[in-house]
Amino acid sequence: MTVVRSVEAIPIGYREPNDHDRTRYVCLVKATTDDGLVGWGEATAYFPESTRAVVELVNGLRELVVGRVPTETERVWRDMRKHTWWYGNGGVASMAIAAIDLAMWDLRGKALETRVLDLLGGPVKERLAGVASGHATLEDLGALADEAARWVSTGLHGVKVGFGKLGAARLGFAHERDVEYMRRLRAAIGPDKKIMIDLGAAVQWDVAEAVRRVQAFEDHDLHWIEEPLGHWNPRGYKTLRDKTTTRIAYGEREFGVEGIERVLATGTCDVLGFDPGRAEGLTGFIHAVERVEAERTQANAHAWSTAIVTAASLAMSWATPVCRQFELKPTRDVAQYELVSNPLTHEKGWMPQPQGHGLGIDVVTEVVESMRLT
């Protein structure tokens, strides 16, 4: 019987052109079986110090995984959650669990010679729309709008634009500038493409400003507003819900199922964000979408790090009815297009089903080594 022989934590850093060339950090996990199968996972740790902390936690959790059968994804996940009870329930502990869990799912599919998508029950929809997800960084509003129009010119069905990001755009801070950008953006991409706005941590709206801003954006058919009041403000989000019609998206900064349930219980979240590289992996994602479907609302997979999380997010997005679109970074980067030999992208705006055993990606070890932190 095939068992896991080794679990290796690999911290890496890479330049992200979609984030104004900032260096982003993740901890990869490489799990290998005694008969040579390799599974890959990822903790989307973002900062160098949190990435190194994840390395230590993965090393500590390794003894719970080595010697286990790759098909025991649920049991291993539960064992890791039990082990981290004192220092876990969020933060880097959830990231470490996520990275190992993704690697286990990749191994499980390879051991059974099937797709992770099929292990999840197979596709539940005929097609899955792709949208561009990028940051606004340019100073000129016309250039910003034209940039988004180029993003969707390949057939993508909409844009999600990050406000308050690095660069000279300064969106999210001045009401009139933001509204003018929305007007130009709608004119540039046309009436049929979705517009979603994602507020970065640098933007701090109070409730009244969020209401005022979203009401103005609605004149230009805003599809959803993401984290306009941060990751947790139930009373504020209720006020925003009562005074606007735009969908409200948040939840991406929760670390596990308990946090997801807390968000859903407020009744104010229309689109729940989830990052399987942050919030306890694909197993955590499965439990989260069960709750989302029970609440009859929508989920959105975060896939804004490497091709490993993208593959896991794509499999889950195909396997559940509550994920209705899929985000892609508009500018080619090493984490998505060089880390694997078969990068996932859209076909005239529609996402393909992942193919191949496991997560269906072929990680290029030479590229991993070139990005490894010393």
C-alpha cells in the first residue's frame, strides 16, 4: 500500500507584476510517497516572516502525515486541526494545514489515477466564466479604463479591480475620482461585462462613506463590492445592505469553517471569498461551500498566488454550484505560467476543466529552486 514517505516545506519568493512588481511569498509543500508519487501544496502566506513560520509548522505537522495513506485526506486534515488546537484556529496554523492538505489531495488523485475534480464528485455545471482580477496602479483614469478593456478583450466576462493598491492610481480615497473612474471603466468595457471592486487594506471607509460610494457606483452597474468595510463589521454591512442593491463580498480573510459560519450568520454576505491556500486547504473549502450552499448564496475561489492554488480553486469551482465565475490574473507571471509546464488559462473567456491525475499540474522543480528562499 502506497504511503507518504516525506513532506518538505519550501519557502519561495517571486516578483508579481500584477501587484506593482512587489515580491510575494508562499510556502510550497512537496509530499512524496514511497513509490515516487509527488503531491504539491501551497500556503499563501504573503509575507517573508509568515512564510518562514509556516515552514516550521509544516515541519512540526510532518509526523502526522508521514506513513499515512494518501487517500486519507479527511482524516489527516482532522488530525492536523486537533494537533494545532493550542496555537491554531487561524493564522499560520491554518496556512500550514492548507499547504499539506492540498498536497495530500494531489497525491490522492495521483494514487487513484484520477482528477481531483472527479474525487470531488465531478463537474456540476456546463461551463465556468473567467474574469480578469487586477490592481489599479496607473495614475491616468483613461489609461486605467483602457487597461481593463484590454484585459477583457480576449473574451473574459468581467473585471475585478483592486482599489488602494501600490502605484499611482490612488483609487478608493477620493469620491469624485472613484466615480469618474467607474464611469470611464463602464464606457471602456461596454454594458455586458461585470465590474467588481475589491478594496485593499489601505482603504478605510466608514459606513456612511461606503453607502455613498456604492450608491454612486450603482449608476454604472456595479456587480459586487468586496470588503468595503473590512473583514468584519456586521452592523455596518447590514446598513450597507439595507441602503444599496449591490452584492457584498467578504470572508476571504477568515481562516476556517468556524469563521465562514460566523460571516454567513450575519446575513450580509452575498459572495463569500475563500482561499484554499490560506483557510485549511481543499478540505476546508469543501466544508465551506457546504455551508454556503445551505445559505443559498455564492462563493468565490481565491486564486491569486501560484498555479497550485489556482488548480485547487478551479477544481472546486467546477465541483460546486455556488462558485459562478473564476478569477485570473491579467498579466502573465512566473507563479502561474512558469512554475508549471501546463498553466491553466481561459479559452475565449471560459475556464476549462482541469485535466490529468491529481490537481492536473506539472510543477517545474527547476523554477521552484530558482525562487527558493535561503
